[in-house]
Amino acid sequence: MEDVTLQRTADAVLKVEGMGALSMPFLVVDCNNDGSIEVTDYFINLFAQAAQTGKYTILVPTGDYWIRPDRIFMPAMIQLISIGRAAFITKENSIYNIMMRIGSGCKIKDMIFDQRGDTVRLPTRERGCHILHIIDADNYELDGNVLYGYGVTSFLAQPNNGFGNNIKITNNTAYWERGTTTYFDSTVFNIDGMSGEVHTNKVIISKKTGVDAWKAESGFEIHSPNMNAYNNTVYNCINGILHVQNPMLQSVYDSRQTTRIYNNNIFRCVRGIISWGSCLREGIINRNLDIYDNYVTTHLEPLGSSYYYPEVGIGLVDGQPDGSYFKNVRIHDNQIQATYDSSLNVRSILDYGREFNHCAIGMVTNNSCEDIDVNNNDIDFPYGGVNIIALQARGTNQHKRIRVFNNKLKCSYYHVSGDVGQGYSSVYNIETADDVDIFKNRIYNDPIDILRSNNSTNIRYETG
């Protein structure tokens, strides 16, 4: 007998989604939805039938649908939409690679993907316990979904040349929890692509009792020359947002497009927003990057017998030197703060404790940085305010044409020791740079030192 109430709900969902004109979408019925019976084959057959008949929309009623990983591929153009609270769950006793693969042009909306039923093991490079995986695809959309994961990634996109266009990752919430005491590199949203939008997502890292290295490495890792990331929120990652100009599996080229990272909230991180100079590849220019209106808190807290230290609020960080550099970068109108667990003796932990690359805004890299503006930022940070340090570890390197102006700074109130110079405790720390203008900034505390410069030329400093 037809479930009239369910059908009416399905019709309402279609109307909201603007799909009322589509011919008879599939409605998941006669499928176990209390999680007691595995239903992998049901969805494999349903996806195949949808692709063959052209009825690309599948509506999934509330329930728990137990599937087996490494078996389901959602073909191109399928739209999978939850009616209520529909969840795909796993109950695995050994590690696996992918919970579900997704094709080009697909849309997944308001679904739940839940790995909490697994007996958590240590993921590996070959078996990463990823939730969703997209290889070569364009025009796909993830909207309003909830992901509960513990693997190397929760969402992984890896487009080869010619793919990764017009992608949308929006309004999703991802909960991630490290289930083993062994550290492994992990990124909750690992997004490679040429163009698209990543916005209004939330990443929450949960601490599991007895697990020391419990943070995920990155909330978002975005490899793209032309993708906007905004209105996202990240809690408790080492890197809030990590950006690289070139998609990992695509040929190196000189992109002149623009990436904007703005209006994001990053809480309790080690490094807030960083752009990784070429991601260990040669010949990549991180060009036309605009980072603005973000709120970043780096956080000091215990990590076993050591600590997670506040390292950098917003930074251009190291990559390969050969033919790679940063050019035309703006870092402006951000608020950067350091926060601390109230139970800690902050002075004894921070004073003389860290390396020279710890600062609110940093250009501490073996990649040359050229034509960089740092302006109108509000900074409260225990170490350096703005560090402009060209490292020489893998070749000759010099930062050029840097402007630092109209910033509010409360910083340099703890000492920092490191390999470059001695005691990088100044508001501005400059090493191997040329043509640097520092003007119209306001300092709101009594810092250890204002300006330290070494092996640099044409440094122009004006008091606020």
C-alpha cells in the first residue's frame, strides 16, 4: 500500500529543490532502514537503475541504511536527497578505503554519513577510511550534509587535468575524531579543483579520552587557483584552512586567477589560515591571493607531556624554492588572537619557548614573497606581529616589495628563540628582504622590541 504521507513529503522536497517537473523520481521503499540489515546491493541496483532510466533524483526517507564500503559508486548526474534524517552507516571491523564514490554532476543534499559504528583502526595511505571520494568530476554539489568520520579524510576530491570545475561544497557539518593513539596526517575536507565555492561549512574535532595527538591536521585543504572559501567555521584543527594554488594531480601552470578566503571563523588552532608555497612541487606561483575579514584564534593547550603552541594566525609558508614564489597577496581586515587554557602557567610555557616562525602574520618561507600587502588587521599575539623572513635552506631567496600599514598590534610580549638571528621577539622581524614599507600602524602594548632587521635593504619604518 502506498505511503501517502511519505509521498506528499517527497513532493514537497521536490518543490523546494525546484524539481517538480522531473519525471517520477525514485523514492526509497521496501528497504531496511533501522540499520539491522545490510542494504548495499539495494543502493547499487537503485543507482544503476536511475542512471539507465534517466530518473536521476533519489529521495531517501528517514532511517539508518547499513552499507559496506568500497562497493558503492554513485553514477554521474544522480541527485541523492534526504527526506528527514536519512543516514548511511558502516559497521566495519577492519580498515577500508572509501565509504562511497561519487560521479560528475552529482548532488547530495541533507544526508548523513556515519562511520561511528566501525571498530576504529589506524587508517593507512592505501586504506584511508575516507567517507566520500570524487576523482574526475565537474559540477557536483554537497549541500547540508553531516559527516561523522575518523579517517584520513572525510571528503576527498582528486581531479586530473581538465576536471574540477564549478564545484560547490556548502552548508555541511563534519565531526571528526581520532580513534587511535598513533598520529596520522588527516584533512577533513580535502578539496582539489579549478573553480567553485566552499562556504558555510563547519568542522568540529572531538577529543577522545586517552588520545594525545587528537587534532586533525587540517579542517580544509583547498588546492585551487580560483575557488572562494568563505563563512566556514573550524574548531580544534592544527591548520584551520590550508591553501595551495595548484590541484595536486594536475600539470603545473602559471595561474593568474584569484583565490579569496574570507569571513571564516577559526577557533583553537595551531595555524589559522596558511598558503603552502607550491606544496612541495617546483614551478608553482601562488598568485593573486586575497585573505580578509577572517577571525582566527590560535590556542595554547596541553598535548601529552608537551603543548599545542600558537604558531601563526595567517601565513605564507614553505614549499620548494625552484621557480616557485608568492606574488600579489593581500592579507587585510582580519582579527587574530591567541587564547590559552586557563589552568596553564602561560609565561613559564611561552617565554623563550618557540621558534622564529611563530607570529600573527608570517612570510617565513623558502619561496620568495613579492608584492605583498598586510593592512588593517587587528592583532593580539604573544610573539611577533609580522615576520618577513626569507629562508635560505634550499637556495637564494629574498622577499621584495612588502607593505605593512594601518594595523593594530598588541604583540611581542614573550621571547622567541630560533635559528635565524637571536630572539625573534620584535613586533616586526625582517630577514633577507628588500623594499619593505612599515607605516601608520598602532602598537597597543609595551613590546620587547619594535623592529629587528638583518641582511635587508631599503627598510622604511614610520611610527604609528
